[in-house]
Amino acid sequence: MNKLEGFYELNKMNVPSVPWQQFTGEETLDANLLWTVRAAVETGKDFNLPRAIGVTAEEAIAKGKEFLADLAEHDLVIYYPYFMAIKSGVIDIQEHRTIIEAVDKDLWNLTTRGHKDLTIIINHLNDDYSTYGNSSFLEEAEVKELLKYAARIRSAHRNAIFANSSVLVEWCYAVNTNAKREMVGEKHLMFMECRTIDT
């Protein structure tokens, strides 16, 4: 499942996700915000596709049109307001347990640098709840919110999970930014990627 397929899947499950829209070249983007624009493929691998992250409205429109010109049929360009992560992580949803990993700021700190501020493991066979790392890194309400959506994702993917697969979702608590890269608005949860992994 590539990034676009994951976006579709998250929308289908009605979990909060990146508010992306298809770019056509006719858009007028808010100049008070920064934007992310990226090429996306409907199916197949999507490694190293062109993207512009955290650029001005003018740059986003120019880049979007450039990406459109190079697209194959059925592929598309998507865009959404740029956001800054306050906390990020992954949830690994397995048949008998759910694992939440969390890190300060961008998910890159976990996936590339290997940093972790907190790991929570919930064993569904005996309801055992274990934490490793800074147990106060996530607020109680944040853990409850993550587990609520993890349960929804587990239900939607139960056939795959019970067939010896797990579902890995990426999440962040983020805020939008203005054109000066200043945080604006309230912190909110977003899921950014969803994929099934054979175990």
C-alpha cells in the first residue's frame, strides 16, 4: 500500500488524516499559509516521487504544475497545508497486541534516527499495559485517543490481522503554520500513512 492508497484507506475508516486534495492547476492557495505539494501514484511503489514541502503558495502552484506536466495517466498531484509535528509515532496493530511508539517532533526522528521517547505495549490477551521510556511523554487523553483509533483500524483490518499480518500506521499531533513558519491554530491528531505488513 503506497502513500496515496494509505490516504484513501484512512479516509475510508473515518480517522483523522492529512487533509489532502487533488491539485489541478486551477487552485488559488492561501498566501498566509505554507503548503506541501507532491506527486502521487494510484498503485505501485511511490519511492522518490517529486514533492515540495513547506513552500509558499506561489511556489506550491508552480511546483504542482511542473509535477502535473510529468505525470503518467491515472497518477495525480496532491496538496495540503504544511504542518509541524509536536509529537509523532507509529502504531503497530497486531492480533494479540498493540504497540505505540512516540517521539518528540517529526517522525523522522524515530524512523531515521531511531530515537524513541515512549513505547507502550498493550497485550490484548490479558490486558497487560507496559510502558518503556518517558511515561509522561504522552498525555492520558492522547493515549486514549490513539487507542480509540487503533481499535477502529483493527476492526477494519481484522481479516488481514488474523491472517498473520499487522497494520502499521503513522501518526502525529501537529499544528498548522503561517507563511513565517509560526504555529497557528490548535494541536490536532493526524494519521499520515497506513500499510499492512506480513508477519
